[in-house]
Amino acid sequence: MKRIHIILLLVVPLVSCSQEFELTNPNVNELKSDLENRTTSEDVVYLYFARNYDSIALKREVKYYDYE
């Protein structure tokens, strides 16, 4: 029984599909200048992801209607 579980745990990730994720090339000069102009200390990697990948983009695109 344990062998079947182990085999399933090893085989399932091989046949499952994952989403395609491609990183965009960062504009290094723009990121450096933006970091110099900020008063808060942020990491350049955080700034890169915040600019290029919005975690709630789909939530912002939802249109709410007022039915009253």
C-alpha cells in the first residue's frame, strides 16, 4: 500500500500541467533611479515584481454594478 502511495506521489507531478510563467526583462536603470528617489528602503527585487506582476490584477478588473 505504501508503494502505491509513493509511486502516485512521484508520478502525478510528472503528468500534471503547470502554467507558463515568463519573466520580463527588467529595466535596470529605471529601477535604480526609482530606488534612489524613494524615501523608504525597499529591495530592488520587490520593486521589480510590484511593477511588472500585480497579484490582484484580476480583482481590479471586476466591474461592480449598483442595482438600487
